[in-house]
Amino acid sequence: MRRPVPRPTATRIAAEAAGRRGERIAAWWLRLKGWRILDRRVRTPAGEVDLVAQRGALIAFVEVKARRTAAELDHAIDQRRLARVAAAAEVLMPRYATKGEDIRVDVLLLAPGTRPRHIENAWIGY
């Protein structure tokens, strides 16, 4: 017998909408900085990558975290979350880095009233 699929709560639906909005803002900001967005919300068995972006010979697998306040950004990303993004990037690397491009895992932190904070090579810091 199959288990019923739980219906999302109003809170979960709002969080999903906020996440998608944050990803749209992050993609816009990256494009302004000269990046080309190759893909969004790429799922793998190892995890999900919010954005895959390219600038020159560099492919970035970008984790986007949007929070309601700037203070919340300090706790938005941790080693466990970054490890999942790095594992997903490893799975996706052959798909996007087809010409020997360099790759890295970045984080883009967003909060109202603040400039986006782009942490380049975030996986190295953990």
C-alpha cells in the first residue's frame, strides 16, 4: 500500500515562493556581474544546486540563501549544506564543465535592504 503524499502547508508554500524569488534575484545579480546562467534548480541524487553559472572558463555551482533580515544570513549556510551542494556539483561537473573549465562552489546571501553577499569558493572555507 502506498503512503499518501503529504500536502504542503501554507508555511512551506510561502517558503518555497521566497526561495524562488531569492533565486531570481540572485540570477539577475550574477548576470549584472557578467555571469551567464546555465541552469536553475538542478537536482541530483546527491543534492540540489540552485544556480549553475558561467563566466569565461569558470563554472560556479551557486547555493542561494535568502533571509528576512541581514542578521539571519550569518547562520544561513553551514558545512552540511555546503557538502550537499559540493556533492551535487561533483555529479554535475561532467555535464557543465565539458571543455576543462575550472569549477567552484559559491554562495549568494540575500536579505532585504542589503547588497547581495557573494562568497566565492565557499566550499574551501569549510
